[in-house]
Amino acid sequence: MTKNDEILHFLKDACGKPVSGEDISQRLGITRAAVWKEIEALRELGYEIEAQTNQGYSLTGIPDKLFADEILDGLETEFMGKPLLSYDEIDSTNDAVFKMGEDGVPEGAAVFAEFQKKGRGRLGRSWISSKGKSVLFSYLLRPTLSPAQISRVTLVAGVSAVRACRRITGKEIGIKWPNDIYFQNRKIGGILTEMSAESDRINFVVVGIGLNVNSSPEDLPEGSMALCEIAGHQIARIVFSQTLLREIEADYVRLKKGLFKELAEEWETYSVTTGQRVSARLLDRTVEGQAVGIDADGALWIRKDNGLQERILSGDIQHLRPSLK
């Protein structure tokens, strides 16, 4: 822990009451001038620290930045976010976590970023987000599943993300199969799942989640919106990130306990795709019909106009008429 971190902890422990520079200098074994220098460094990071004559320093505000220490402070998860890294800029959080997976880091490791220079979504699409306004992160899992069951992980991540979004906004956020988070026909975010696997088992899975949180409408692509617009106010991204990590851990534990059917049923209650007329673009053709729901592996069933049903395990889905959610 750096001197900077130690001073921040002293100020937090004081719960807004002043802490004297002399007290800090004695506890850390540094000069008063060094204390002032560290305080200035914290202010440059965005922490609001008041200096009161003959009383000391008090912490009056925490920046809306995804610092690892702030996310971990009060997180209280068993394994999710342990370890947790955060970056101002990174090429891709998925790439960073994938490297951690290859290096044998335990499941639960997570990487957050304020901005991704090479963020990506499904099917090789770019993921563009405004810096400092989104929640962008990836996490590592080591489930005991076969590669054919990977869609279960994506489905469970969707349930966790939707529940967290509903908690923070109080609105009925939904899921568009397989991995997009939606509200009133506008996209809020998405999930990208990648894995390292052998023919019969998964080595590890990386789940990336990107959510528009405090972005302005002009910062977003057409057809997208941010959670702050839904909620009607700016959202504390640290609190939201903690909520997400707690929900993800709880649902992943349910998956490991064999409760996928229960999670799939919850997914259906959030689905904006089930019951819709859809077009599924596959590698070499397009399937059109009514989405009738998902199966035990998270695959989507579509009832075609000829009355036959087709199972879609992966593909690009377009709703052909508006959803009510």
C-alpha cells in the first residue's frame, strides 16, 4: 500500500471529520510537507479534500472513476473481483483477462477500464463508448462445463446484468437474445463471451460486459441509450459496479450448483425476444419466424412460417416488430 493509499484510508476512516496533518505525518513517518504533497496528488485524481486551519484534512467527495480500491471498498464478495485491476485506457478488457486465464489466475479476477481503444462486440464488431461514462469490464470464470454449454454462461451474465440495471434504475430493463441489454427498443449494453477450451472441456471463460451508464445521447450511436436517461439522474458508477459484481457472483454460484433451469426461467421473464417475429442471420442463410423461447442450453427456438421449429445456438437476431419492453 502506498502512502497515498494510506492517507486515503485514514481520511475515509474519519468519516468526514478532520484528520490533522501532524497526526498523519506521525502515523506514516513522513514530513508534513510530504503529507501535503500526497494530499495534492489525491486531489489531482479527483478526490475532494478540504483543509481546515488548525483542524486538518477531511474527505468530502469521491470521484466518479472506476478505481480498483474504490470498487473493492465494501464489495464483500467471496471471489468475484479478487483480484481486480482498473485502467484509465486499455486495448481490451477481454484480452487482459484472457491473458490472466492463460497465466492460471483464479476465477473471479476482473479488469475494469474507463476506455477501450480496441473494444469489440459479437461477430467482430467494434464496441464504442464514451470515456469515463460507461462501465466496461471483463471477468474470468473456470466453470465445469463442456464447450457446447458456453451459451449458459452468457445467459447467466445477462440475468445478472439485467437485475443490476433494474435495481439501479427501478425500470423494466430487458434482454434481447442472446446478449444485448435493452430498454424500450434501445440498446443499453452488451455481453461478449470468449473461451479457451479443449474438445471435451472448458479451460476458462472470459465474460466482457459493456454498459452505457452516464453517457449523453449525442455520445451514443443511434438506437442506443444510457442508464442515466432511464433513471432520470446520474448514476454512481462505483456503486453500480459493485452491484454488478455481487449479482454475477450470486448467479454464477447458482449455475455451479446445477440451478441453470431456474436461471433460464428468470431469463425468460426478462426476454424482449420471446414471442417476437425475428430474423436470425446465420453464416450462410437467414431464418425467419416467431421466437418461442430458449432451451436447456440457452439456444433460441424459432417457429418458421411452415410450422417447423429451428434451434439457433448462435447468430445475429433482428426483431421484425417492436418489443413492448
